[in-house]
Amino acid sequence: MTDRYDAIVVGVGGMGSATTYCLAERGLDVLGLERYDIPHEMGSSHGVTRIIRKAQYEDPAYVPLVERAYERWRDLEDRTGRDLLWVTGGVDAGPPDSRVFAGSKASCEAHGIDHEVLDAREVNERFPGYDLPASHRAVYQPDGGFLVPEQCIVAHVEAAQAEGAEVRAREPVADLVALPDGGARATTPKGTYEADRAVVTAGAWAPKLVPELAGVAVPERQVLAWLRPTAPERFDPESFPVFVHAADDGHYYGFPRHDVPGFKFGKFNHLGETVDPDATDREPRPEDERLLRAYAERHFPEGAGPTMKLATCMFTNTPDEHFVLDRLPDRPQITVGAGFSGHGFKFASAIGEVLADLSVDGETHHDVDLFGLDRFE
């Protein structure tokens, strides 16, 4: 007998764990299938800390979604007793005409977000770990901070299980098909499962299950560094805001010390390496470390001490760098969440709600017009 559920979620990482919880919270009989462990380090939803910020230089349309995400993260903390969201303040900096600075400022003004505009001297004096160039400006947003992604996933899974969801790790989905009765079937090495609906939140593996995502959600190798500061107290959460910085050679992002004895940072799109998630080089290379260390020496010199840790992960990028949150037009029983392009994790608690809405109701009260799959036709 094939097991039948109300919903199957394929991929139980950041987005999938939230979706599993939101579906179970509605009273549905839910199965979550994860190809690796829960949590794991093979995809995108790991790395000790992930930035959350209300200022959204990518597009002001993201602001209501992240504001809802803040609410959902705090609710999840209350439910599970876990500390998930740490507020440090956030800095979005760069030249005055850069997308990071100008876009962040515009999103704050459009949505009435509490913020300050600072010049480089003011940033460097207030936060001595920083050494921004004199010509740069910054938006400081006091609600910025970081999430602890592994704990967020565990919290969502535990909350889903408490609502009756079944979650299975180390069970990769080899095939997902629409059924004539309007449902969907997922096949794994351990069994075949059917449901009235399915949600695909498989990260870099999503295009392998949903052909419509081929060329739309493209995996990219990413590398992060943790360096031991020579003045550690300047890189503690109390004195060092998270940041996004438009430097002369690309956009970088970083965090205070947390759980690893080092200052964490990375470069968006790193070396621009498109990869197959089943064949990517997961071991950091010397050139990865050289690129990142050179940036720290320029702009965070007291953070550029000995290397404590290097780690790889994956971005999954869309052509316009915006998400895909949609039902498949010819198979509406399958909903997809993909292409989170390195800035999606902060939204996960709210995206779970969006995907549950789309899967069950075919619509959501959240404004997701920016994220339709048909924009790539």
C-alpha cells in the first residue's frame, strides 16, 4: 500500500522545515523528506549565523515579508524555548550611489523603518572593528542581526512534529510526479508516497525535480571565512553590527563572533562558480582564503588574524536575483520555493507561511507578485 498524506514537502532545510511546520499547523497530515541529515551542511541553510535585516536594498517589496518573518521567528522562539534571533544592529554600506547604500536607504524611507544615515567616520568611530573608506556612507538599522540557522531548522522540525508531521532524513526523492487524481507521488529509495499536494523546497537540487526551474534556479559555490580578531572585543555581538558592504571588488557581508572564535564574512557570488550540487568542490581552496583575507585586511584589519574556519555552501541564483514562490501552471498540486540567491534564509519563517498558503489555497495574502515563475517565460 502506498502511504497517502495531505501534503509532502521535498527538502527539509531552512524553507522546507518552515513549510512543513506551517502546513502541520493548519492541521494537515504532512510528510517531510530530506536527502541529508536534519540539519546538514551540504546545501545552503547552515553556517552558524545568517543575517536578518529590515532594510532591503534588493527591493522595497521584500520589507513586509521580512517584517512578518521577524514576528514568526519570535513566535517560534516562544514555542520552542530556543534562542534563534540575535539583534546586533545592521550596517548597509558603500559608495553613495551604490545599490547597497542607496537601495537600503530607499527601502527604509518607503516603509518608515527606523534607521540612521552615517558617513564612514561615524561608522568607524561607533563600531571600531570597522575601517570603511572615507567616501562611503552607511544605513544603520538597529533591528538588524542574525539567526542561527541550524537551530532554526531544528526548531521548525520539532514544532512540526509536535503538530503531528512526519519527517524523514536520509531519504532523497528521486522522482516527483503529478497524478491524474490531482495529487502527487514522491519516490525515494525507501518507498513511494502520495499526497494531495507537494511543495518542493530542495534548494540547489530543485531543478532536478522540477524541469521548469532548469536555468532559472542555478547553484553557485560559496565560501565563508572565520578569522581570529586581534581585538576580539570589537567583534562581539554587543559592539559589532552585521553588515553588507559594496566594496570596490564586489559585495561582502559579515557577522560578529558567535560560536566560532572568529569574525565571519563572505563575498556575494564569491568566484562566480556555477556548480552541480552533486559534484561541487566542498573543500575550501587556498585562493578562496586569499580573496577573503585580502578584504578583511582592507576593511576590518583587526579582524584579519589567524584563520579559525573555512566553509563552503551554495547559493541558488535566479537571473534577476529574486525568489521563485509559485505553483506550477500545468501541475498546480506542486508548489515551488527556489532561487533564494544567498539572501533568503532570513525570510524562511514567513516563506513557509506563503508556500503553505499557495499549496492549500492557491493564493496568499502576502504580496508575492515579484516572485512568479512566469516572469521568466
